[in-house]
Amino acid sequence: MQHYGLPTRLLDWTENPFVALYFALVKWRRSLPLSDAGVWTLNPKRLNQVSLMGMSKDSDIILSPNHSNLRAYRPGHIEREKPVAMYGVHNSKRIVAQRGVFVLFGSAPDPMDAQEAVGPDGVLDKIIIDKDSAAAIFSALFRMGFTDSVVFPDLDGLAREVSYQHGY
């Protein structure tokens, strides 16, 4: 919903490393490619173990959208500070194409990489993609079929792909 201007406590992730790489390199391509790109990796089960410690015996799973642990994250009644990893409802072509999963934030306002729950416990890591290699990696992804119209299976994605291919 953030893409449509609605504030949300959801941060989307992907289960597909090629999709993650695509997003990192599209962001790199749109900016002045003078700096390195990065891909964040998340261990969702470990995040939930840390965030839900003592709350549930189900703390070592990725939560389903209707899991009882998510009651503590209801709008207006946020009882937990730390973020949790959850599956979303696959109700859009984009979520399906992107293999979308989510992190739902609690009441802590800090960025994810600054939160205690994702500290030195192997929850969150960043892979740096050297700026001098990024263009070649992006071209390889494109040849493998990770294109705008595949990741965004709608007219927006097709328009982005045609624009990129023809240099618009």
C-alpha cells in the first residue's frame, strides 16, 4: 500500500534471491550509479524467535496472516515492540510474481537494522554489489527473465520494460 501513498507498518521482502537482486539493481539504475548497490537478507524464522521469545511455542515459524501471535500487532492495539515475519495473502499478481513476504513492525519506531531484534543474532545482513559489476549483473538478470514485466505483471511493468529496452 505504500506504493499508493498509504502509510503502513509492513515491509515487503521476497523469497526469491533473483527478485531481491532485481530490486536492488533497479534502484541502483534509477539513481546515479556512482555508488554500490545492496541486497538485504533476512532470516525470518530467527527474527520471529527473537521477537516472540516467551510469547509462543510457534516462534520459529513464519507466521500466517491469521496466526494468533499477530493479534498483538493489531492497529490501535499494538502490544509488541519488535517486528515479526509473516506471509501475506496472495491476493495480487505482484505479490505472487515477486514471491512476497512481509515484516510487520510493532511499536518500536527505529529502522529495522537498528532494532535490537535484528542485532548480532544472524537475523539481518547486507550484501554489497560493487558499482562496477552492477550493470553486468543487471543485464544477466534481464537475460534470465527477471524483467520489469515479469516482476510487475501489469501494464506498469510492461511500460517500464519497454522504456528500459528502448532507452526512454
